[in-house]
Amino acid sequence: MSVLKLKHAVVLSLAAGAVAVAVAVPAGARGGGGSGQSTCMGVPPDDMGTVTWSPAVVWPPNHKLVPITISWTENGEGIDTNTLTVTGITSTGVDATGPGTNGGTGQPSSKQGPDYTGVGNSASASDGSPATLTVYVRAERAGTDKAGRTYDIQLSCQSGNGLEPKGHSDAIVTVPHDMGHNTSTTSGSSKH
């Protein structure tokens, strides 16, 4: 177990038996950035792989949609195809409105559009190569909420011909209240 000391961090309990996720603002990153990492556990165990995403911190909160690139590389050896799929995106923060929180603030959502897109996106790759996809999240948070905003991008990872059980993971992206005076660079990790 490792402990991270972070000025700007999000720590979430994702599921029973899951380790918390922590994502920090990188040093001097006035434009956001950083990366995150989690483990996508599949069955059998050789289907376990690493999920990475970037950026893990979105800045500035300018109401624009920002691309988040997510990749999964399965650890197994073989010649099968591995598929990464976005199964859901949720948002927390006082600017989230209603179930699914796809509303937004800043401008009426009919003018601004959705706060995230990409649910259902899928990518496949051969063993040893990353399956890479892109989702979009809105660079927005309420100025009155000191916790900022957190997007939880839920993922499924599946190896083989689609008959094997799926593994699951989460990619956490934050829109902090402010960038503060952070001086450390780190990325988060979790195991599912």
C-alpha cells in the first residue's frame, strides 16, 4: 500500500474491495494535465491489464469539451483481441444537475450541450497493443464548490472473442476549484 500526499486530490471508494483512486494536479500545470492509471481485472487472471488516461486534471474551467484519451493494454500472452468499452460517465459537484448529471451550468444546457460524451465508445487491439478510445468532458465546475468537479468514467475490458467475462475499471478526471500552489507531480492508481 502506498500513501500519496497531495494538495489537490480526489479520493473515492469505487466498489467493495477496491482501492481508492487519487489524482493530483501536476507541478506548474496551469493548463491541467497529468495522467491516471488503474488496473482492469478480468477473469481469468491473465486478462488483467493496465488502464491509463490523460489528462487526469482539466484546467482551465472554460466550459469547453476536453478530449480524454483512455487506453487499456492487456497483460496476457496470445493472439486474441482485447476490447475497451465506456459503459458510463457520471459527474459529482454542485454543478451537476439531476440523475446522470448531464446538465451543466455556466450556460443553459440547450445552448452548451452535454457535459460529457463517449458512453458506448469502444476500441479493440491485439494482445500487447493498447486499445485506445476518446471521451469528452466539460471543463466546468461551480465556483462556489471548493471540491471542484469529478468525472467517473466507467470502463469494461474484455479479452478474446467476447465470450470471456468482462473486467471493470474507472478513469477519474477532475476539474479542480483552483490550481493553488501545488508543487508535486503524481498520478493515481487503483485496483479492481
